[in-house]
Amino acid sequence: MTAKVCVVAAGGTGGHMFPAEALAREMAARGWRIVLATDHRGERYAQSFPAEERLALDAATGSGPLGLLKAGVAIGKGVIQARRAFRRLDAAVVVGFGGYPSAPALTAALIDGLPTVIHEQNAVLGRTNRMLAPRVKAVASSFPTLGRASPAVAARAQLVGSPVRAEIAALMNRAYAPPTPNGPIEILVTGGSQGARLLSEGVPAALARLPADLRGRLKVRQQTRPDVLEAARQTYLEAGIEAETAPFFRDMAALLSSAHLVIGRAGASTCSELAVAALPSVLIPLKIATDDHQTLNAAALSGAGAAVVIAEDALTPERLADVVQPLLADPSRLAAMSAAARTAAIPDAARRLADLVEATAA
């Protein structure tokens, strides 16, 4: 019997692509053939994506009358491309993860009557998913709340969690070990590589304000904007803090497994990974995130007692130092935050989503 084809459509950011890849691996393990529909941006995150074929669909977003017109033309071309490809492939189901490149794939599937599933990574329905959710066969959510969803969509949305990479899902069984008295304290700082000057400069300045006895115990690994990387290194050096700064860290699972505290943004993947890895965190939601979705993402962890949230407008080195210092000085509180994070985790999200996809395709 010929294996069925699952088309995975995802926008060009890691927040869309990483959960899509986790689903693809689960579906492939179940005997499905995987086809990835994305754009040139998505290719940057798809080097190891387990797809037998990749569809580069025309898609765009825009603002203003001319921008919207151009976006509509591009999406129209993408729909035509997708319909041709789906017929050639005999696609059995199309799963969209949001981002504008998923729009033509899902629209084509709806026109041709193919089974469709949307997965929303954030606690708020994104623009593309919000537009298509009322029409697709199944809607899956990562968080218990789903903002900007109509009552009808919210009522039929199924909570499956956000699929995380296998190496991070494996951390669920790891026991969190808080810092020992006078022992090293490992801090991981994420979210500083893609334009987040606030974190790239603010976190080193904040940690440099900690008491000397704490600074001497710190081992910091920080994602940092390339243009301020040397400045961050100098700040840490002058403060007597052992630190490694880089624009990107590849082995994130290893860094998470050794961290005592994470400081970063509140993207959906980040929040899901922190929960699965049972890590205490200080989260600074991105102020300009659409519909303020990062604040709602962070609420899932802060509400459980696993994270302290600082609004971007309130973030200063002094404020961050005031939050971090009592956490680092209280191993029992870090351990309690770790336990709280675990209660928010859905480590088998990829399996739950794959079950929903198979049921929808049946």
C-alpha cells in the first residue's frame, strides 16, 4: 500500500518551522510521506526537515492598498502552484502552522476539499490562522487559552501543546538540580540574536550589578547581536563574570540541560521548551509582537509560578538585577519554579498533534 502524503505548510521563522519539523518527524515515523510547503525564509530553518519534496509557494504580506494588492496577487499564484502540486502528489492532508507562506497551501486545500488542520503556536491566533481557522476541519492549540479566536473556533480547538524537537522533549525526564551553596550558577540568555538590543546590552549590564560573590559564581551563555557582541563580552569581563557570547547556539538542548535560570523573550517555542525542560525563567515579552501574544504566552508560565515576567517598558538593568538577585540567592525557590514549569509542559505534543492529523485525514 502506497504511503499517504502529509503536506506541512509553515512560515519562514523558527517559531513556525521547529514545531512543523517535530510533527513531520512523528508523521514520518508512522509511515507518512512528508512534503514541506514554505518560502525562501523557511529554508533557513529546514536543513534537517524530513521532507521528500519541498514546495516553494508564492506568498507575501503587505500593508496599504498597493501592498495588499501585491500580496493578494502573490498568494493567488501560490494557490495555483499548490493545487497543481497537491494533485500530482495525491495529498491526503494539509497542516498549516501559520505565517503567510501557509496561506496559499491551506487555501488550495480548502478549494479542493482536502482535509485541513491548523496548529497555532501562540496563545493568540495569528493573522493567517485567524483568517482560515473558521474553514479548516480541525484547529489545534498550544496553550489553554486562544486569544482572537471566535467563540465557534475556540469551542472546537483541541489543546495539543507545541511540538518541540526530540532532543528537547528528552529533557522532560531530567531532574532539575538547583545551584549548590557556593557552587557555579549557570544562566542561559536567549532571544538576543535577532535585533534584540535590549537583551544584548541590558542583560550584561544587569548581571554586572549583582554582588561580587554572586558574579564570581556565574557562568553565562548568551545569544547576542553580532554588532554588540564585543561590548557584551567586555561588560562581562570587567564584571568578573565567566561568559560565552555568540549570535547563535546550535546545541540548545545541551544548554537547557545545564542551565539553572533562563532569561529571554516569550516566544511560543521558547515557552514550550522551558516547560518541557522544567526551567525557571525571567521573561521579557517582545513589546511589538502582534496582538501582544508573547505576554499571553508568558502568562502560562508565570501563572503556574514558573516564571517572572518583566514588561519591556519596565526593563532596566537595575530592575532586572533586582529580579534576578533574589532568585539566584534562593535555590529552593528555583527548584519550586522548576517543578511549576513541569506542570505546564505537554511533552507529547507531537504525538497528540499527529493523532489529530491522522484522525482528520481518515
